[in-house]
Amino acid sequence: MSVIKQADLIDSVANALQYISYYHPADYLRALGAAYEKETSPAARDAIAQILTNSRMCAEGKRPICQDTGIVVVFLKVGMNVRWEATLSLQDMVNEGVRRAYLHPDNTLRASIVSDPAGRRANTRDNTPAVVHVELVPGDTVEVSLAAKGGGSENKSKFVMLNPSDSLVDWVLKTVPTMGAGWCPPGMLGIGIGGTAEKAMLMAKESLMEPIDLHELKARGPANRIEELRLELHEKVNALGIGAQGLGGLTTVLDVKIMDYPTHAASLPVAMIPNCAATRHAHFTLDGSGAAIIEPPALSDWPDVTWAPSAEARKVNLDTVTAADVTTWKPGETLLLSGKLLTGRDAAHKRIADLFAKGESLPEGVDFNGRFIYYVGPVDPVRDEVVGPAGPTTATRMDKFTRMMLEKTGLLGMVGKAERGPAAIEAIRDHRSVYLMAVGGAAYLVSKAIKSSRVVAFADLGMEAIYEFDVENMPVTVAVDAQGTSVHQSGPAEWKAKIAGIPVVVA
């Protein structure tokens, strides 16, 4: 019989969450490095280079890979012979570990969790509570698998109740393009098949805890139907041409993970959950001998890739740029932004909309006229930082506010992650505006371009407040130009045709 101490579980959870905030799993690094080597799409190759460079910087600086440090999900397999030396419940012990990890003074992580989700949505300020799943199993140890799941990828989760005769492959290939690029590919797809609705979703999530081993599966060949399905989906999803950050390319998924469970004869539940470029999970076992120790990786595990801006990149002064200048920018063009940049995301946009609905003006000090807004919720700074990791958030969540912002504030353009939807593109075209894309999964790299930061409005919103950044050579791509051309539509279409061997007709 093992005696598991409360402090050991708390410390182990806290240490593991700190660890995964700045260390990518070695299997992910190997797979992404291999994808970089074979990628022939310049835009996708540049995006992967940014992600790999960011990853090494985070490992060296011990700062988060992504500004979205996730919602904590924990799978506990508790041996039935275990005895606890504890006064807290399992949930409370995990929550205390989360609290300590996210408030760590040397590497503060972003608190993203809000309570009263259908009401006030008040930030809990310490990223608690975690989502905890417990299974009692034979034995005298406690096995822990945990992840910090970003909202951008979690929001793309899909579920369907297929008929038993329906094609699961067809559903996946139809559904993945609808997910856009907000889940920050290249990553993994986790698929759960069977059971009931909630069982399928749980299996999809748990499958993402497994290591990337698609290359090994290819080498040895499939041993069962699930492995055959993994290989088929990996090939066919990549043939869609979505590519890194949705810009078009050879690699959309590095692996496809599948778990299944017996189901009712009338049912075929299927869940699909993507994992983003900030793949974060850890595994440890408590046996009563103390807190778990996770050995750090060697820096030699990182591919020898260092991103640098293209010599052809256009430098833009945000303090002097004009509406006429914006109309000359071309789809897919790389820009390096310098000057003052305002921020704002979901909560700030909602408050602005409410102010306008009441006939009120923007808060004092907030002036979007002729300026750009960056969709971001940064991590708090530590030590000598002016801001913590500050990568872009998914831009489509702001689509419903885009026309309002362009019409009523004089906003010139926007910076965010992934594609824009039809309504936003129409508003951008109508106002001769522009949407610029920064790479999701390169948050620490982006933060190094931010030379000063101050809150200018809505300070009570924490990371969702409106900040003013002073940036220097911040790398972005013209994703929707003033004519409404979207590289997230043209890029994947071009690469899907190339992969299929179909001649590409350039308009």
C-alpha cells in the first residue's frame, strides 16, 4: 500500500504545469522539424520557423510558448490500494497545484478562466478550477496525465452522431476545413469513436495525451483497423492543403490519434478535438516516495532552425501610415510593424459595442482613428519584461464587431490569428481596410518586438484590457487586403491542387 501525501500531488501538478508552459514535448519538436524540412510553401515554412524559434526561446527563457496558457485538464488513474495523507479533496488538491503554477512569480502564467460563464464571466485570477477526470484502477500508485488546453484549439472541437453506415473519413474531411486555422496548425487531431456522446468527447481529449509516433507507424505498418484509419486520415487531411497557420502547405497535422469504445448498435458517436502548435502535456506517477520529478529536455532536442524576417519584408510605421498606403499592400506580403499599436479582444469589443449602443463615447485616451488594433491578451510581465508572451488570438471571434469598429472608430486595420469570416471580409473590403495575421504559437518571439506597454482602458478586464504597445519590427502577413482577397482562401486552394497534381491557374 502506498501513502500519497497531499503536498506531493500539489507540488507535482504545479511543477508539471510550469514545465509544459515552456517546454515542448520532444516528439512534437522532432515531428515539426521534419515538417519544416519537407515544406515547400514559403508562407508555411516561415510560420513553422517562427514556431520552432519561439519554442527554443521559451525553453531558454522559461517563459510560456503561447500567451494562452490554457485551461488545465487532468486525468487521474488512482490505484485502489492507495491511501491518502490529505485533508483536501482530489479536486481541491489539483486546484491548489494549478493556483501555485499560474501565480509563480518567476514565470507567471495567464489566468484565462472565468466563472459564471453564461453571466458575468468574472476572471478567477488564478486559472482555477481545473477539469479533473478520475478513474479507479488496480494498484498502489497514482498516474497523472495533464494538459493545458488553449481556447483557440478547444473552440474548434467537433461532435457528430453518425449513422452506423456513414463514413467517418468523409465526415472528418468535410469538417476539418470548417475549423479554419484558429486551432494553430500544424498540430494533432484527437478522435474518439463510440460509447456515448460524452464518452466520445472524453476519448478524443485523452488521445491527445499520447506521443506523436506517426512516423513509427508508417515504418512498421498498421496492425489493426484503428492504425489503418490513423494513416488514412493523416494522409487525406494533409492533402487538403490547409498547411501551417492555414496559409497553404504540405503539413496540416503531424499525427492523428484515435481511441474507441463499444457503442449502441444504432449509434456511431464521433468526436474530434484538435491540439495546437503549443502542444502541452505531461505525465508522471506518484508512488509515495515524494513529488514527481520531470527531467528537462536537452537543447539539442530542438531542430537547428532560427527564424529571421525576409529581406523583402516591407517596413511600416504605424504612427504615420495612411489609408492610401494600406491599399497598396498585397495578399501574402510580409510586413514589419513599428510604432503605436492598440489592443483589444472579446470583452473590450463587447464593452465598446455597449457604449455605442447607449450613445456614449469611447473611454478617455482611447482613439482608434487611423490606427491598428491587435487582438491579444498578453501574459503579465516578469523581471525586466515590458510585457509577457503576447501572441495573437483567434480573429473570427471579433468578426461580428468588425463593421462597427471600422464605421464608428476610424480604425485602419486589424492584427490577429487565422482567417476572417465572410462578414468581416465584406466589411474590410467596403472600408478599404486590411487584416494582418501574426503567427499563433510564436507568442514569446512576438513579445520581443514590443518595446513598451501600458493599459489605456478597461483595466478591470485583466489580460482583456485595452493596452497600447510600442512595437518595433513586429512580423505580420497581409491576410485580407483592401480588395477583400483572403490568403486563407487562396493559399489552401492552391496547395490542395498542387498536392493532388492539378495544374494551378493563377488569376
